[in-house]
Amino acid sequence: MSTNIKIFGGPFGSSLRTHWVAAELGTSYERAPLEMSKGEHKREPFLKINPMGQVPALLAGDFNLAESMAICSYLIDLAGSDLAGKTPEIRARAWQWSLWAAFNPQPHLNALASPAWTQKPLSAEAEETAKTAAAKVLPLLDAHLATQPYIAGNEFTVGDINVASSLAYAAMCQFDMSPYPNVTAWLAKVTARPGYAQARG
């Protein structure tokens, strides 16, 4: 595997999943954190890598890539790993729930956590709207995890990494997850993995 891989963005938010996948794969790479509060992600050096000015981004030689799930998919393919799932059905299920999490709970939990980096409090109305929207979709995940130990079935996959990374915003905003016991038990299990600790380290 190439060792000249650089991942921009710290191990939090959407960037977390890229570091976590790399850790699970044993990928050798360089961490390149950006000072978001100083606008480093909007400056010319980084915009040459990702013109959208967002993290995470990956640079591997002369190949650059944006979007966290695309980066995860690339790293898995590069490693020749079955972390995405051992069968087409498992892989499809892993990506189904990955996309579900990105489009459903993550935007609302991200909104609730946003004062941590914007330094601007949410209005009471915006906070209540986001909490209500998150609470509407999380029971679906809780019901799903009542029937199986991992997102895509009986084995840990990238789906677990992607969904857990989406839900990481809940801890940042102290969102009450107690109504979702299957989700909280699953989160405790997957975040106890050495790969998660290594990614966060």
C-alpha cells in the first residue's frame, strides 16, 4: 500500500470516519489537521486539494479526493479489504445505512453541536426543531439494531463506522440518547474497538 497518503481534517465530525477506517485497515498515512477557526480550510493551499473548502480531504501522490464516505471507500479498495462487507448484500446494507445516517440524524445533530465551532448559540426554535427531527428518525435505527449486532448484520463493517461517526455529534451536544437503548449499546461496543481509540488518538 502507498504510504504517501495524507488526510486533512482532525478525528471528529465527518473526518472521524476516515481516520477510523484507516486505523481499522492499518493504513499508514499522515494526519494534516487544519485550524478551522482560522479559516485554513478556505485558503489557497487547501483549496487546491478540495475546492469546496471542506474537510476531510485526502491526498495520495497526485490524487486528491473529497467527501468522507468516498475517502473511506477508496481506502478500503486500496487495502483490498472486506471492511465494506464480504458479500454484495452486506456491502449494500452497509452503504444503505451509511447514507441514511448522513442524510437523516447527522444534519440535525450537527446543527445542535454547531455552537461548539461557530461560537454562536442556536435560537430556541432552531434547537427544538433539530431535537424533534433527530428524535423522529433515531427510533428507526434503534429498531434495526434490535434485530442484529451490527449495522449490516453479524459482522463489523464500514457501515458501523459511518453511522457511529454521524452519531458522534450527539455526544458533542449532549443529546439524550437514553430513549434508544439498542443504539447506545451498539455505540458502546463499536467505540470500544482499538481502531476507534487509535483514530481519536
